[in-house]
Amino acid sequence: MQLSWKDIPSVPTSNDMLDIVLNRTQRKTPTVIRPGFKITRIRAFYMRKVRFTADGFAEKFSDVISGFPNINDCHPFHRDLMDTLYEKNHYKVSLAAVSRAKTLIEQVSRDYVRLLKFGQSLYQCKQLKRAALGRMATIVKKLKDPFVYLEQVRQHLGRMPSIDPNTRTLLICGYPNVGKSSFLKCITKADVEVQPYAFTTKSLYVGHFDYKYLRFQAIDTPGILDRPTEEMNNIEMQSIYAIAHLRSCVLYFMDLSEQCGFSIEAQVKLFHSIKPLFANKSVMVVMNKTDILRPEDLSEEKQELLKTISAVSGVEVMSASCVEEDNVMQVRNQACEKLLTARIEQKLKGTARVNNVLNKIHVAKPQSRDDVRRDAFIPDAVKNMKKYDAEDPNRRQLARDYEAENGGAGVFNINLKDKYLLEDDDWKNDVMPEVLDGKNVYDFLDEDIAAKLQALEEEEERLEKEGFYDSDDDDEDVDLDAIENGEDLEDIRDKAAWIRDKQKKMINESRYRKALKNRAVMPRDQVKKSFESMEEHMYSLGHDTSALKRNKSVSAGKELSGVDILKRNQGLASSSKTRVNKKKAPVSQTDRLNDGLNDGALRSQAERLAKIQRRERNRMARQGEGDRHSTAMLPKHLFSGKRGIGSNDRR
Amino acid sequence: MPQNEYIEQHIKQHGKRLDHEERQRKKQAREGHRVAKDAQNLTGWRAKQFNKKRYAEKVAMKKKIKAHQESKLNGPSTPKQDDGEALPTYLLDRQTNNTAKAISSSIKQKRLEKADKFSVPIPKVRGVSEEEMFKVIKTGKKNHKSWKRMITKHTFVGEGFTRRPVKMERIIRPAALRQKKANVTHPELGVTVFLPILGVKKNPQSPMYTQLGVLTKGTIIEVNVSELGLVTAGGKVVWGKYAQITNEPDRDGCVNAVLLV
């Protein structure tokens, strides 16, 4: 919950608000418009201005509304305090006026934007904008008084001390001029004005101090006069609300010397009249100004009056002097103690808190499954052991005793390896390296290592005997021998040099081929290579070219006769087995020229008929199917006429 | 931490600067110089604001001075007493009209009265062309028909009006430009009330506009004055009364009218 309202944004006066928003509109919207522009542009220009101004106002108003606290959401103490200080209804009405102005301005903006949509000329649009802004300005000007009031409230709220209603609080109250402020000044560092006249303190003041490492706040209240609450003024009501709403220890201050101008009777009477407010609170009565008059020196009847106060249950009476700072700290400490115990009591009293904890706890109570007793096992040796007693001279010797005997801690170090349980006691103090040659010794620790090693060695021996490692490739041995011989060494070197040379040549060649260098490139299938060059190439690659040579000699020997050429041109298979490279038709494709004709006679008849058919057409120079023909780009019948169904490309 | 009236408290405890009063006085004295400087140097929006404020101040001051001087001139005015002396003839002639003049003036008066019956606060209006009044709306699938019109001025549309079918509706009165109420001023009482319009009596531009209920400057409208509580000579409450529109509604977005009494 918010306790202080120090950062409410400031509320400008209505005139300032107008200036701020209109100035902003002028700065942040475009300013140049000409009658020659498109009417839509002109309308948009002015609509933007109207909307922008309305948004500016709405933003400012919502800042104001959200900045101020909702008086109903506050703690009851703050609510009542604000009510007395600022008059709750006035406060609410002011904020409501701002909120209503916001909706009104939004409405105006909406209306005029709608009218601007029908604007016909620049002048008309401008006039409409002017009217809209004027109406907004009128609405804002009507907020003059609420703004002034809210600004004052803001300043006052900001200067109000932040009082936490739930923390540990000492509340100082009493008649005016009895020394409340001087007490606060004594126990805290608060800068409170202390003056020798009534109602120096006109509002609540807060100071803080520490007691038992706990933070306490002490609140100084204005003085109260003994009269009905209806007649009390705002100053007194503040203290009444503080007493009523704050969970605190109330310190009721009294002035026995009557220097404050109020008699002891009046002070006692006030105590009794505000007593109902002290319910559920710890109360202390402090007799102030003991430097002037001590309570013991009072007359009998006044002592009697004071007794009526102390007779009230739960009230403790103490005396102090703020001027001499006598007994002040004791009063404070006593009040704090009282408050702390009261708070703890209150906490315990509330069953909700206890139940909250209880609900979270479950104590499991296991049930016995049978009657068998299952006691804890304690070895006999332990049971029979004598109980260790440091005083006993015959007590057990501990390692500590041993250490003390040998010179104490720092001089003698006990041997931790002493109690090791090993097979051989001699091993106890052996040095056991944990890491050897950068390896963890334990990783390599194997009990059967010797046996494993022996098994491996035996296997190796066996394999060797069986000839597992003997090489099974005798030829290699021969080659190796040959190399070793050194006779062919020269030859091999030559070959290697040749290979390197060839490789280099190939690389250069391919590089040359790849480098385009702005040359026209012959397509690969157009490049012609002579038979010789191919043969040579094959030979150079190491292929056997004897078969190629044979073929060439055969083909070169046989010349094509004229008949062969003619027949080839006609597409008829020649009788002789020519080696002419002809394209083979696919199997499925039929020879339509000769299809369905059994012999040459039929064939010639068919040709004759076709010729007769063509003759007339050729004579008339008509178009035939062999003629080149281009179809129309947009055939008329497909692209014109009524279409009741579908679109053009669906027909 | 400071709380409550800490500023006043500080002043109370420590006082003001020793030269506080002096500084205040000097600042006050320099105020005129500052204003003069501002008047010369300010530009733009701030200059506008400054000049407006200064103008208002000057007007207020001049009025005050004038009022003061007049009160001085008149002084404690004493009523002139008729001392019983005879007036010169040329002054006598002024006082008493001769009969001819009396007759002519009475005729004029009668004519005026007759005319007064039909006189209105705004006797002349600016003509509004059809182009200005109607906006052509293109219709048809290809937007090539232009028989439809939209009224660009504010209109009054009676209650219970329903638009005709789209194909029949030649003239559109846009819903956004319809007005139901007018700010009516009573010229004698000097009050302005927001009254509902009952109908358009006469639009001076054209009888067609009257029929369509177009509201332009000078249009006579009938308003519901039952709120005003006017009473006829017979003691009946007046319900409807005529008023003349005094502004261009399409410029202000509202209708202002003056009651014809």
C-alpha cells in the first residue's frame, strides 16, 4: 500500500494546460497546407490536428487522474486524514470533473473528425478545426478551479510525512502545549518546532528511532481540546484519526504544573473522554515537566484525580522532564517494551496465524505392525565400555591426550594412519602415491596383472610358432629384390620422370583450355578429331591400339559405290553390309511411307494417286498441308461474344 | 526529512536573505525593461502569445483610465433646474414639430411597422450555387453515371425519415451532417438555450432547399421553445417558435439561431 505521495506529477493551471497542448500540436503536426492540394490530403491534415490535440488533452488528463490516489483504496487512516484535510467530496468531484472533461474532449474530437470527412474546401476544413479546438479549449477553461485545488492538494500531499499505519508506533497525544513536540525532539532526530504557545504543531510529524535493533516511528500529534468530536477543528481531528486508526502505543502527556493553561482536572477529563479510542492499544500516561512540579508534591485531591487514571486497566503512569531530558529514555524504552509485548500478544491471539502454520505441519505416527520388539543393536564391547570421564585418572587415552603429552597442537601431529585396518600392520605407514607419471594410480591397479601378462606372452609365442606373422605374398618379395638389385633402378627413374612431365603437361593443357581469355569456344560435340589423333591418344594412355589399326585398314580399303549412296539417300537398306554411320529409328516407330504396301507395284500406285491429288492444288496455288502456317494469336471465336458461363480461358 | 510546512518553518527559524526586500523591489522595477525586451525579441508562437496578453492588458488599462476620467468629468452631477427663462426661437422650433412633419413621420412609422412584421435579424444572405450545395456522386459499375447528388451542407431531417432505395434516391443527406438541435438565443432575455428543431420553415436560397431541410445562414427554422416557458397573451404556453440561423453550420459544426420575437 502506498504510504507517501511525493511523486504526483504537477497539475498546471487551465491556461497553462491549454498553452502546453496547443503548442505541442503546433510543433508536432505539419503546418504547411495549400488550397491546391487534393481535398483528401487537406481533410487528413486537419483531422490529424484535431485528433492530435484531443489525444494531448486526454493524455494530460489521464496523467492527472492516475497520479492522485484513489481515496477509497487508501488505508482508513490515510482516508480519514485526507478527508479532513482536503474534504473527500471536493477531492472526488474535482477528479471526476477532470475525468468527465476527458470524455467530453474525446467526444468533440470524434464529432468534428466526422464533420471534417465532409469538408469541401480548405477554408471550411480550417474553420471546422478551429471550432473543434475552440470547444476543447472551452472545456479545459471550465476546469480552472479543479486544477487549482488539485495542485494545492498535490503540494500538501507531497509534504505530508509518510506514516506507516502498521509498523511499531509511539503516538504522542495530549492537550496543547504540554510538551509533546519536545518529547519527540528528545527521542528522535525529527526537526519539530517547539514554541511556548498552544497549537504550535498543526499537523502530524514523524520521527524515527531504533530500540533493540528495531525501527520505531514516533508520531507527534497536534493538541486536542476536550470537546465533542463534531466541534473539533481539522487540526484536532488529525490527532483523533491518528489515535483511532494506528496500531500503536499511545503516550498521553500531562502537564502537572498547569503551565500549559489547562488544569489537571481538564487534562484528566480529556483522558477519560478519549479513552474509548484506546481500545486494543497499550497506553501510557506521562507526567511531563517534572523539573517544575513533581507528582509527589501535588495536593491530596489532585493526587486522587491522578489515581482515577492509573486505576484504568492497562495504563501505566510515568513521569519525565523533556527540558532536563530526565527519565525521557526510560519512558521511551518502557513504551517500546509495552508495545512489543502487546504486538506479540495480538499476534498470538489471532488464531488464523496459528492455524496457518498448523495446517502446513503433519506429524507422522507410525503404527506397530506386530508385537516383535526391534531394539537398536549395540555391540557388547560398546555396552561394556566404561563411560568416558575427563576427571577420571584411569580414563581411556584419547588421541587428544596423546597430542597434549607430546607438546600440544601445532607441535605434534597425530598419526591418522594409526587406525587403518590392513592385512599386514607393517603396511600402515607405507607411502602410497596417488598419482604417478600424471596418471591416477588407482586406475591401473589390477590384482591379476601378472597372470594376464603371462597369458598374453604365451599367446604371442604360440602365434609365432604357428607362423601367423609370416608374410603370404612372395611376389612382393621378388619386386623388392629387383629394386634392391639396382639394375632396373635407372628404368624406374626414367618412368617416374616421364610421369611427372606428363602430369605437368596435362595440367598446363587443361589450364589453357579453361582460361577463356575472350576466345570463342568450340562446343565439344563440334570439335573434330582425326582417327589418328585418337589412336595416338589411346596409345599414349597405354591402351592396346592393334584392334583399332585393324579396323581402320579394313574401312579404308573398301570404297562406297554410287548405288550405295543413292540407296542410303532413299532410306532403303542397302544389300551390302555398309559401315555407314546411320541413325537407327526407334523400334516402335513405323515407316509410314511404306506401311501397308506389300510390294513395289502397290507403292508406285499409291505414289501416282498422291501426285494426282496434289496436281489440282498446285495448279491453283492453293495452300497445302506442307505449307508453313501460323495460327491466329487470338482466335476470334474464343475471345469474343457473350459468356454466360465461366471465364475466357475456361471455354 | 522535511515534513509539512517546512519552508515556512525554515523562514521562521532562519529568516530571509538580508537583501530580500531590496531584490524584490529591484526585480519589480526591472519588470518594464524585461517586457520591453521580450516585445522586441520574441518570435513565433511565443511572440503571438505575448502580444495577445499585452494587448488585453492595454485594453483593460485604457478602459479603466477612460472610466476614471469620465467619472472625473461628470463629477457629482447635479440635475439641471428649469430656471424659467424663455428660449430663443430657433431652439423652440426644435422642440415642437409642425403638423406636416408629424403626418409624414407617422406614415413612415406605419410603414416601418408593417415591414417590421416581416423583418428578420439577417435580411440578406450570400447566394449558394448548386455546385457548392451539391456534390456529384458517380454511380454505376464503371462509375460513369452521375445522376446522384449529395448535400454538402448541414440538414434537418424530420423524425421517422427513412431513406429511399438506392436506385431511387437522387439526393443524399449524409447522416453525419444531420442536425437535430440548435443553440437558440433569446434576443431580449439574452439567454442561449440548446433547443430541438421542429422543422425548416424557409431557406432563403431556394424553395427546394426548404423542402430538403438544408440549414444555411439566414434559414428560418422552427424550434421547440417549451423549455423556455414562454406564454402567449392568452396565457397558453408557446410550443413552437421561429428562429433564424445566424452562423454557417458547416463551418462551425453546430447551429446557432436567434429567436424571432
